[in-house]
Amino acid sequence: MAGWPIIGRFVRIAVAVIRLPEFRAEYVDLRHRQHVVDTEKLPTLEHTLSEIGHRQHVVDTEKLPTFEHTLSEINRQLTDAYLDLNHRQHMLETEKLPALLYDSDNLVKSVPIALRKITRDLIGVKANLESLSKALERAGLVEGEVIGLASRNAIHRDLEIKAIRSSNLK
């Protein structure tokens, strides 16, 4: 081929380039790098890929089912809590809230009646205490005056508290 006029010239130039020291140095360096990759880095890479494959297998066979079970358990608990919350809200809206409203209406209606009864009872107790204090005074005991004053103050205070409470309820 070197003897052919057109092609031979290109072949001679190519051979001359290949024989250059720079080209040989690059070629030797390339072969050395390829040898390092084949002998050192490729086995390390294969070992790393093997470990990744083993870890993936462990995740797929052991951890993933456990994780799926845990997620399904959490999902079940959340669903139960949601259903319980809905049930409680439904019970509150349908049964307890109307009962509370009815009870509050009943309370508003019955408080004045109860207050009147308590007032009558207090007046009766006051009358009993006054009659007791008069009996003690007739007997000439000084404690009767003290008992009468204390009972009158306590009764007036109780009546004032009940009046304030009844005005706050309205």
C-alpha cells in the first residue's frame, strides 16, 4: 500500500504519526488506565453493585413487608379514629345537643321556682331562729342577741347571692 501513489502517501503519514513519541506515550498511558480500570476499579464496582443488590433484596423481603404492615396498621387506626370521631359528632348533634338544649330550657324554667322555694325555706329558718333568739332573750341569755345578728346577716347575704345568680341566668 505504501507503493501506491495516493493511498501510499496517507499510509506513510499515518505510520509516521503512530511512531511519534507523544503518540506512543498517550497510547501507553491509555493502556495503563484501561489496565487499572480492569484490575482495580471494575472489581470494586462489581462488589458495590453486589452489596446494593443484596441490600435491595433485604429491603424487598424483610423491611418492605414490615413497612407495609405498619402502614396498613396506621391506616386502620386512623380509619377507626375517624369513624369514632364521626360517630361521636353524630351522637352529639343528634342526641346530646338537643338534650342539652332541652335541659337548659328546663333549667331556665325551673330555677325561678327553685329560688322561690329556697327563699321560703330561708324565711322559715329565719323565723325559727328569731323565735329561738326571743326564747333565749326571755331566758335572759346574751348569746341570743349574737345568734340573732349572725343569722340575720347570713340570711341576707345568702338572699343577695341568690338574687345575683338568678339575674345572671336571665
